Amino acid sequence: MADKKEGGLMFGKQNYKWMAIGAGVIVLSLLLMAGGKNADPNVFNYNEVYSTRRITIAPVLLVLGLLIEMYAIMLKPKSGTK
């Protein structure tokens, strides 16, 4: 907290850019997991529920987004930036 300037932002511009990218990847992964409303609620569609998109791709993107967020928080701003 000693490095925080009076009235300044907590993170640098690069940090916020990476945070926005990470948030976008997380939102994309959640959108990939969503959907799949079945026309008949009495019929279970195995292929729709257990698709590769929902079981593999979306969780991998979610973890990737969380790793990007961790990187954004840990990234030290360049000394020349304000």
C-alpha cells in the first residue's frame, strides 16, 4: 500500500487490461456451458448435456480465465507508468 499514490488507482493500465481479458474469457466459458433447452422436458438428451463443449472446452476456458486474472493481479506495473 505504500506504493499507492494519493488518489491514484491501485493497479496499472496493463493490470486492468489483463483483468478485462480474463473476465471476457470467464464470461465466454460460462456462455459455452449454458443453453441446451430441450423441446420436450420428459426426454433426456444425453448428447446435449454431455457435449464436448460443456464438459471439456468450457471448464478449460474457465480455469484459463482465472489464471489470467491471477496474472493480472500479480503483474507489477512498469516503473515509468502513472
